[in-house]
Amino acid sequence: MKKIITLVLISGLSIFIACQEDDSAPQDEFGTLSFTLDVSISIEEIGGRVEAVVPLENYRVIIQQEDGVTYAEYANYSEVPTELELPTGSYRVIAHSDNDQPALFENPYYYGESDLFTIDKDEVQSVSLTAELANMKVSVSYSSNVTSSFDTYSTSVENTTGDVLIFNETETREGYFAVDPLTILSTLTYTKLDGEVVTIQYSAGISDPQPKTHYRINIDAFVQNGRVAINITLDEGTDDVDINLGNGSLDNDNDGVTIGEGDCDDSDPTVYPNAPEVLDGEDNNCDGLVDNAVCGNGVVDWSEECDDSNNCLITCEIDSDGDGVADNSDNCPGNNNANQADNDNDGVGNLCDNCPNTFTINGSQTDSDNDGVGNACDNCPNNPNSGQGDNDNDGIGNACDRDLDNDGWEGTSNGGNGLDCNDNNPFIYPGAPEIPNNGIDENCDGADGIL
């Protein structure tokens, strides 16, 4: 049930002729406004909790002429005089709580404006003014699926002016926004078994918001078999609007199993727990395995090799990569390589060989520096250098070469003795021919030769 809170500001206007001591102004051009302001709150059970009550003294009161010009304004109601003399004419009264903010927690803003009324002489006028909730309320709730499946979760709600309220795990307050389109972004994180932290985000929006409306954002999602099951729906309406991000009770593919009951693909009616496994690249039975084979079931599956290709009834051998070669005879059992290419004939297929194009036996696949290049073909086997850079083409990689210009003298790179004062130029080294007056110290003696 909702709770609508209506703030009623009742102003009684009593108009009578005042005796004017100033004879310069005609007496029939003025009346006296006797102004009182009462607040009453009526509650209708329509859901949500009672709005915070804004103290009466915090209401700003404005008396405005018909043309919109302000005749009198009071910062709070306590400043309004008991009697106020007004010229005859047409007016309206505006009253609002003095807390109009674009976005703030627990900040209901009330506004009321009377119809246009006329002050005449010899007449009593009564005017009723109702102030109602003029901004909109937003709340966020997380289902038990979210709290049990995710490490962190938060939802940001932002208006078009960039004002944001964050509803995280501990935030239970309701936020209030000026009536402006909103963007909703929910961020959830969970940790996989291997320690990897996964972050997922889902969004929704309110393009045509309404005042006096409570937008309830409901987050429902869970992790199953490494997949996040979530659905986003947005119901438009007034007074009380549910915005559901994720709903475990949905059965979008009409296969009789809901997301909450373990359907790992709610867009495919052939996928649900205990469904028949079909060789279609899908995990049909939601057990976490794609096209899992049942050895000896009479069907030749992609993950097994049988000695009878017609019915697979006798002996089955596992073929993990599905390339048609059983693991026990596959030169690369973890990579699909039906052609079994092995350029260096070392018994390790090219797809998993860390030295596939050399003719050095590399069966052990030793890679001391773990750079993906085996020792047998690594030009720097103890220094990571996956790119195998070798600027001077001397067969020693840059990552371990102490003589980068191959002039026979070491520079300072990779622990060299530093005798070569420019290890990027093969014409500069100790004892090199000196060219006078060129500004270059070719022989590394610390000076350019002079004729």
C-alpha cells in the first residue's frame, strides 16, 4: 500500500474596508487581508512510508499580483502579519517549503499555489491553498539473491544536471529528485573461484518522471555456473512505480523453468536443467559443460574418439580439443589441430610448441624466463623478451646483449662494463679513429680531436 501525504495550507482571507488616515488615497481602493495558515496531513495507505513533515515556520509565503509581480514575500510563515493591507485587485498566494534541491536524501519538497482571487471592498473572500509533494522519491532495494551472490553492489541515480545519489549496501534512505529524467546504473561485483573479480553493470532510465511519484528500484540477480542471470524491466506509471532490474521468477523462453530455478539461458527453450544435451555448442542441461559427451551412449560426440565410428559401442578415447585425434595420440591435446603439424618433428604440435619453426629438438618445452619462447630458440633464454629484438643481428637479444652495436666493446646495458661511450654507434669505441673538429668523441677519450 502507498502512503500519499498531502500538505494542505488553508488561508482565510477576510476583506473589509479600512479607515484610511491618509486622505490622499481613496478609501475604496484598499482592503485588509486577514491571513491565517494551517497545515493538515491526510494519509492514504498506498505504500511507502510517511513523508517527513516540514515545519510550518519553514514555509516561504509569496503574495503575487495577477501579472506575476510579487507584492509581498516572507521568508517564513512566522513573519506574515496578522493583517495585511492590499490594494483592490487580483492576487494569488504561493507557499512552499524552503528546501528545493535537485537531489538529496530525505528531502521532500512541498509546493502550493492558490487560484487567482479578487480583493474587492465590502466583501469577504476565502481562499484554500494546498501544498503537495512537488519532487519525486526514489528508493533502491536488493533481493536476497544479490546479497548472497555478490561481494559489493551499489546503484547510482543521476539526473540530467549531473546530480547523483548513490544507494550502496548500507544505504536505506529514500532519495528525492527534482522532476527531471533519471539514469539508473547498478554495479555488482563477485569473485570467481580462481580469485578473479568480475564487475557487471546494468542500467535503466526514467525518461518522463512525474511529481508525487515513488520510483522503487528493485535489483534481483544471481550467479550460476559462472553466468549472471538478470533481467531489466521498467514499469511506467504514477504515484508508485516499480523498476525491476533482474527478476528470478521470469520464464522468458517458456520452457517451464525460471531463471531462479536454474535456467542458465532464459532466451533458449532448449536450455534448462536436465535438458537433453545436443551437439549445438550450448550447455543444454545447465551443468556448466558445453556439448558434454557420454561415452558409450551410442552417439559419436565431438569430445570422444571411438573404435567404431558408426555407433561408438565398444571403446571410447577422450578427445579434449575435439579435433578428431584422441588425447593419447594428439601432439597438442589442448588445441584443435587436426592436421597435427609439427615443423621441427619434436613431438609437440606447432599450436602448442614454444619453438615451432626451429629444427632443434624441443620436446621438453623448457622456457626458463617464461616469455613464451622456448630456450631452444630464445636469443635471451634467461631474460624475458617475447619480441626477440636484436638490433645488431648478432644472435644475442637486446634484453641480454652488453654490446648493442656489435663493435666489440661493452656499453652499460645489461651489466656491461661501460667502456663503449656510445653503444648505439659501431664507429664509436675506445681506440676508434678520431675525426677532428666534428664535435664527436669517436675514441671515447673524453674529447674531440683538434687539428
